[in-house]
Amino acid sequence: MRVSVPRWLIVLLAAVFSGYHLVLAAVSLDRFDDPWPVVACMVVYVVVTVMVLWPSGRARMPVWLAAFALAVSVVMPLLVTSQLDPSQKNGYATWYVAAIGTLMVIVATRRRQGFAWLGVGFMAVHGVTWGGLGAVADLGVVGSVSWVAFAHAMTATLTRAGRETREFILAEHEAADWQAAQEAHVNERQYRLLQTSRTARPMLQEIVAQGGDLTPEQRQECLHLEGAIRDEIRGRRLLDDDVRREVMAARRRGAVVSLLDEGGIDDLDARELRRIHQALAEALHGSSADRIIIRTASGGGDDAVTVVGLGSADLSSSALGRGVAAEADEDDDGDEVQLWLQIPRSVPERAAP
């Protein structure tokens, strides 16, 4: 079970912490000889906080926004401390230290750790320069640096965990796809073996019973069965029981039938396949062509299957039409198209009257 924290709750907590620093700044305005620089810092801090917390599509903060937050973290200590005496206890008047720490934690959380470290680093150096080394602990610089370090570590850990999770999910999907492909391969092989056994077993039993001494008709039937087995491999989804029966009938009357399924109908549902099989069976049943080619249309398009039936040209009738048979072109010696059928991928439903 996956447990997640709503993003709005995290933003709300960050906003509450940032607002708390502004409250401390407001109650300590009487400690400053000139409060207007502090008020300006408060306004700028509100603006930059709203900008860094504003929801966006990217988790990683833009560089310009991180640079702006860094600039604010540099300006605020300079302006606020210009109105304070480092030799006195300033209390909440040093609110800027925690405020900058909170701002840099947000920057680090949004994957700009370098800018965050520069911000707290400048604040620490400025604190030592302004109040001495002993003032670092009193100002709360150590706490701000610690929070940025914690945010950096947590962000790096969560980023690594997210990356590993994505890798695990991808590996799981690949394993599931591999398993599905293997199962489909096994099922397909078992189905083809069953279909081949059903087609060839009667003839094999006949061959065994006769000791291999077959009549010419039986030998011809073996050739037809060989073609049927080849159809199971090359024809795939072009076949159903009706199509198999009509293909075998066409071969037995002397036609050469070729089926080739190139995957053009793999995405069709059972209803559309039944329609295509029915159209194929009807076309084969009514055809007298000597050579029939059935092929799926690859690469998409409106047509799913193309059926071409070729037959020998009637040279005598062609010669009568020209008057002299000797003047017939070489094309008359070729095959003529006796069957041409394109079965569409789908048929629009008719509107009810």
C-alpha cells in the first residue's frame, strides 16, 4: 500500500512557518531605529516565499527563481543588521536568520541544493563577520544550516528512491510482458499442434494401416493436407472452420491457394473477424479461379484483407474478337483476374429506420 502526503499540506506547513517569521519581525519592529528597511525585507520575503511555494508543473525549481531566492537571502542580513547593534541582545529582531533558513530549505527541497547552501553559507559568514564567532549560536545560524542539510539529505534520498521505484516498475512491466509473450507463444504452439494433429492424423493412420502403399488419390490428398498445415502457420487469423473447408475444396478441384497473414487483422475483435471469415468463405465458394491469393493488408488502411483469383485467359474468344489469332499479344498468354475482393476492416452500422 502506498502512503503519500498531499502536496497542499506540505505547502501549507511551509507557508505557516514562513508566516511565523513575519510575525516575529512585526513584533520586533520597535527595536529598530529605522524600521523601513526591515519592512522592505518583510515585503520581499513575502514575495519570494509566495513564488517558491506557488504550485507548478515541475518539482525542480527554475534557475532564475532559485537565483532570486539566493539574492533575497543575501540582501536581508545586510539590511536588517544595519539597524541592529551586535553588542546587545536583539531577541526576535534577528528573525531573518530563521526566515532565510526556511527559505533555503524550500529551495533545497525543490532540488536546488547548491543555491540553498550558498544562501545559508553567506548568512553564516555574515553572522560571524557582524557579531563574531560566538554570535553564530545565538543567532540560530547552526539550526538553519542543520535544516538545510536535513532537507538536502531527504531530497537526495527521496529522489534516489523514486528513481529506483521507476526502475522496479519498468522491470516489473518488462517481466509481465515477457511472461505474457511466453504464455501466448506456448498457447499458440499448443493450438497449432492440436490443429495439425486434427488435420493430419486420419491420413497418418491410413498411411500406417496401408504400410505406406498409397493410391495416387491418397498421395494427392497428402499434398492438400500439407498445404492445410502450411496455412495454419502462414494464415493464422485468416482461418476458421468455414474458410478451412472452402480452401480445401478449392485445392481438391485443382486450384492453388495461398494465404498470408502479416498481422493486419490482429487488432480486430471477434465480431469483425467473423464478418471477414464469412466473406472469405463466400468468395472461395463461388470462385472458379485456378490460383487464389488471400493476404491481409499491412500498414493500416480501410481494407483488412485482399483476395485475388487468377485464371487462364480464353485465347479463342480473344482471337475471335480480333479476327486473327496470330496477332494476339503476349499478354493474352498470361493469367486474367477472375476474382478481386477487398474486405474492409469495419462496416458502419446502419441507422435504424
